[in-house]
Amino acid sequence: MLNLSILDLLVPILGIILSILYVPVTLLTLLVHRRFSEITTWRSFRQAWFGRFWYCFGWASRALFAPDVEKVLAGAHGVVLDIGTGSGDWGVDELERWGVKPGTVDTISTVHVLCSVQSPALLVGDLYRYLKLGGRWLVYEHVKVRRKWSLTAGFQAMINIVWPYFFDGCSMTRETEDLLLHSGKWTSADLRPAPNEGWFNALPHTVGVLVK
Ligand SMILES: C[S@@+](CC[C@H](N)C(=O)[O-])C[C@H]1O[C@@H](n2cnc3c(N)ncnc32)[C@H](O)[C@@H]1O
């Protein structure tokens, strides 16, 4: 059945409110644990803030995403690169340091990551090279609202003006499907809107598998 709950629009607003609540919590924790260096720059504080917030929020929202995420991740096999499970920005030069060579990875998974990466096109292009022929890219990412002239799309664009400040640089309006589809040649590409997401969902997902 079509989900037309307009209350879905409240979700990003609640997310921002929760994130704000974590500012004093993070500050207090850093002071109590004498982690003063993390308060000296905005960047390091933002990372500590988001890390703490996501630790709780990510865990609490797990039940919501788990059915779709687990289904897609069940396709992982062989050498697996699960991108963006830790904190901080990251580049493929790290892979070379760990001895991972281009064309040797069986599975890449990105779950709620490409929204937060500073230069997604660069990272996606680099990662594509590391995937074997026949290797799979498992995807679960939130994306730009597909109905361009809808209320939800307008609302998403508006909220996205402030959203990155509260979610460590995350963007709500990335066209990640297009980015992935055009990052290289795929022998099969099956990316779809996540099931059961309503018309007023301002954080709609794309889910699926790309095979090189
Ligand atoms: C919203 S969190 C999601 C974390 C985890 N994937 C999850 O679903 O709980 C976004 C993650 O993207 C990571 N990230 C941001 N830029 C990245 C980059 N350039 N390379 C790898 N990971 C990155 C952040 O460190 C953060 O862990």
C-alpha cells in the first residue's frame, strides 16, 4: 500500500534536533576525559561530535534499515571492502599500504557512506578500479528525492542547506545512483528505490548490486 504519511517530513528535523543535543554531551565527555586536543579545532570537534552521535543514532536506527541492508549485504563474498565503517576521511592510498591491489577485490559495500564523502566521484572512480571483473558493489545509500518538482524534493533541498552542519558534511541531495552507474562499465546493474519508503520521505534510499 502507498505510504502517504506526511509526518515522514519530520524525520530530518528530529535528526537535527537530536544531533544538536549531542553538542553539550560531546563537549562534556571530551572535557571529563581530558581529550582537550579534540576541542581545539572545529574539524576535530565535529568528528568527535558526529562519532558520538552516530554511535547512538546509528545503533538506534538500525532496526529501521536492517531488513534492506542485511538482504543486500548477504551478497558479500571473498575479499570484502566495507567502506566507511570507521570515522574520518579516507582514500585508496590506504589500500595500497595494506597490500590490496587494483582488480583484486570481490566485494565493495557502501552503506550510508557516499552521502558523507567529500569527493564522492573521486572515491567511487578509485574504488571501481579495485573491484575484480565479476566483483560486486553492494549499495544502500540515501539519495536525492526522485520526483523533482514535489513538495518532498523542495523540503529536502531546503533542509539540506543546514543538514551538512549537523551530520558531519553529509548531503541529502546526492545523485548517487547516477554517480555509481556512470563510474565504469557494469555487466549488470540493479539499483532500486528501497521498498516501503513513502512519498514524503526526505531521506529516500537506493539499494542494490552492481556487478563489474
Ligand atoms: C553516516 S556514517 C555511516 C557509518 C556506517 N557506514 C553506518 O552505516 O553506520 C558515514 C561514514 O562515512 C565515512 N566517510 C566519510 N568520508 C569518507 C571517505 N572519504 N572514505 C571512507 N569513509 C568516509 C565516515 O567516517 C562515517 O563513518
